[in-house]
Amino acid sequence: MRIILLSAFALFLLLPENIQAQVTVKTGYISSSRYKDENGQYLGKGDMCFVEGNVNIPVSQKMNERNQPTLWMISAGGSYTAMNNKNLQSYIDIDQIINMQLSVTNIRPISKKWLLLTTVGAGVYTSSDVKLKNVLGQGGVIFIRQFKSNLSLGAGLAVNNTFGYPMVFPAIYFDWSTEGRYQIKVSMLNAMEVSAGMKMNK
């Protein structure tokens, strides 16, 4: 994880002034819960806390005459989850989960209304030491249709080897935002994200 974060920081220092990186940090806690077996007998209890960080770095970006972007972006992220389980060793025999990932994404126009998004990357998802055998590959291709300047929809395929062999899954892209002083943005690729804001200079 240290190598990934240092690499991302080095790339951030090399960015042109007109390109902005996006950094997000999340943390959470799930309070203690009691667990029972199929017969209703008490087994134990456990709680969980996590911290997650991601950085998206546009390495290059340019717009064509139709105001469509051609973008190269590097994304890096990691998360750590700690679980405090009591009397659950025979069911949940782990006390931590470590996730790290690094990917490269390209977006480019292929017609007046369509964009092509391609991404490839690798990640480590493990409950123990980080080893080569725990590295998983992932990638995807999504065709995106621009219906309006603030609305884009897309679909495609994603592939990963989570289960030890390549598997293909459907991928959905959705991006919508309002315009004006008060702004709402909804986007979805790996997960649904909703944000709201206000322009202070209006």
C-alpha cells in the first residue's frame, strides 16, 4: 500500500495546474451485533470499523471541437477493516481485511454522442500478509451515450478473477447533475454516489 500511495503522490506533483485530482477518505463503525445459530442458540457477538481512502488523478485531459473529453486517469485506493469478534472463531476466523487497488482508465469519444470507457487494474484483497497469490486483476469496457450535457448513460462488460479464473459481469454507468447555484450530482459505476453542493460565487 505504501508503494501505491507514494506513486500516486509523485504523479500528483507532476500534474499540470489546470488538472485537479480527487481525493476521498471514508471511515465507519458497525456497532456490536449478537449472532445465533439456526436453532436460536447464542453464538457470540462482534463489531467492525473501517477506514478507506481513494485518489483519482487525471494524467492528461483535452476537449475536442464538440466539447467531448479525452482523458487518461490513474486511480489508487486502499482500505483497512478491523473486526472484533467474540466466540465466533469457528464461523469468522479473521480479525482484519486489507484491500488495495491501482487502475488506469481511459475515456475517449468514438462519435458525436458516444464515448468509450476502458479500464484495467489490479488489487490485493486479503485477511493476512500481502502476497503475490492474493493479487487480483480487473478490467472493463463501457460504451457511454451522452443524452444531454448533464446526463450520460452507459453499459458494458467487466472482468475479474476473484474466484481464481476470469469471470465476465455486466457493468452499468450513470451520471447526472443539475445546473445552477445549487447542484446535485448522482453517479454510478462501482457503487451509487450522491452529492450536493452550492456555488458561492453566484
